[in-house]
Amino acid sequence: MGISLGIIGYGTRGELHHRYAEETEGVRVIGAYDTDPARLQAARENGLKPFLSLGALLECQEINAVVVAVPNRQHSKVCVAAANAGKHVVCEAPAALSAWELDQIIAAVGRGSRVLAVYQNHRWDRDFCVVKRLLNSNRLGKVYSLQVRLHSCGSMLPGWPGKGAAAEDGILFGWGLHVIDQLMWLLGYDDFKSVFCKTCRIEPSGTEDYCFLAFDLESGGGVQIELGGSIPPGFPRWTVLGDRAAAYLGGTAGEGRFIPLGDPLAPDGGEEDGKLPLPEPEETEAAWTAYYRNVRDVIEGSEKLAVQPWQARRVLKTVEAALQSARTGKLVSLKD
């Protein structure tokens, strides 16, 4: 059966979905809807059928799934409408701005026995795959600290809030949500006990463009995340500390090092440290195509959904708790 896709919101993200979805066998993009006539013209020039209204796209029987790539504040309304029209739904993250809104989407999708796939695609990032593989190897021993930094200075990362950004497009709902998703999927959702969050606005972007989060884990360790748009380069993306070794990794395009602690009684301090290279591109599928392959297989009934709605909800609840901590200056429990 595969996917016959309609794109709702043919801006930068919608056009990227078009490009990468069509690289996936069994996925065909039919058409697109956008409120901007220029973007509809771009869709036409890219070989898609332009729809002049959301209703017209949702009524198209040829389309069995939609990508929702409209502004964040519109996600919930559009997803519910698509589900009520009997379409499978792929939605850019965050799928909603609150757990309550996400519950409405999940209910609408469930009533029609459709698939809801939230586009939390950074689980396939090459640097994250290295960290995941390293933790699964147990070479670090018992990990007691994991630090993640995502910095930009002078140039915006994809999805980074720019000038005039709305609050719902801020750093926590952008990159913060994806990093939290990576870590909760990696370490276990029930391991996250509480969060403390500090945010501030450095540039006149209209929303917070810096945040620091600290999580206490049930297993006894801690996780720290720092996201900022005005921080000079040079800091490692990942730093992982264990009782047998430590490791750091530079980012999506850099290498890192694995540094064993060694035997303190040995004259040379034990085993020398070694490079921690990123895998070759062919070792990890591109995030976009890997994601669409999974959604295709789920719709065809041969695979389990990689990003489960309950996982997206848990991450969203964690973002809500972080925002509460930033407002109150207090530690917020994640066990409520």
C-alpha cells in the first residue's frame, strides 16, 4: 500500500519533507497546501498538485497520509482535522504545545485507527548513534554524568528561534525537545526523576534563546543540557563520565575521544586513550529516510512505530515541567 502523501505547509520544512520522503521506496508525494501563493507555486514547480484549501487536500481520496509542517501553534488543530478526515498523520515536533493538546490528537487518530507519527527524527543522528553504541557497550562502567551542549554563534541552526520568534518557537520547543527525546529514549523514561531549568534571552529574538537543564536520575546519575545561540564554538557536544572511562564527542561532523581511567597503580596510568570516530554515513541511515521507512512499514502493518505517541507525550510533559521550573526557579518533579 505504501504512503500517498499530502503536505500541509510547504515552507522550508515542508519542502524538505517532500525531498526526503520521495527518496524512500514506497512513499509518493501527491500535493501540498499552503496559505502563501508563492509556496503553492513552488509546490507546482516541484511537480506537486497545489491545493487551494486545507479542506480540498483532506478530501482528496488519493492521499492516505499527511505531513503537518505549519507553525507550532497550529499543529493540534490541523492534526485533529486530518485524523478526522481519515488520514495518517506525520507531524513536525512538537506535535502540540501541551500534553492536553496532544491527547486530543491521539484521541482523534485512535478513533479512526490511523497512525500518528511525531517527527522526532534526531534519534538517527550520527553523533547520537555513537553515544548510544558506547553506552550499550558498557566500556564506560557506571555512568554518573552525561552532558549535552548544542551551541550556535553567528549562524542559526535549523529550527533555531530567530528574530521575531513566538514563544512557542523558542529553544525548548525546538532543539530542547529533540535532545530530551534522545536522552529519555536512551536512558529510559522512568529514570528521569526531576528537572531544574534556567532560561534567558540573549538576542532580541522575541523568545528565550538560551537554556540550561539539569535532570536527577533514579539510577543516581545526572544529565545536563545546555542550549544557546550566542556561545562561541569549541565545546564538545557530548561529554559522558563513567567510573571506568570518560568520553567526549564534538558533534555531527567531528570526532571525539574515549579516555579510560586505567589502573591508578600502573606506572603508565593504564590503557591509552583512543579516538572515538563517527560512523561512516552508510552505517547510519539518513534521519529523514530512516524515519519514513519506519512510517511506511507501520502503515503496511509490518513494523512497530519508532516514535510512539506516549513517548512524544512524556517528552512534552518534561518540557512543560522545565518551563514551570524556569518560571518558578524551583526543582520540578517528573513523577506526577
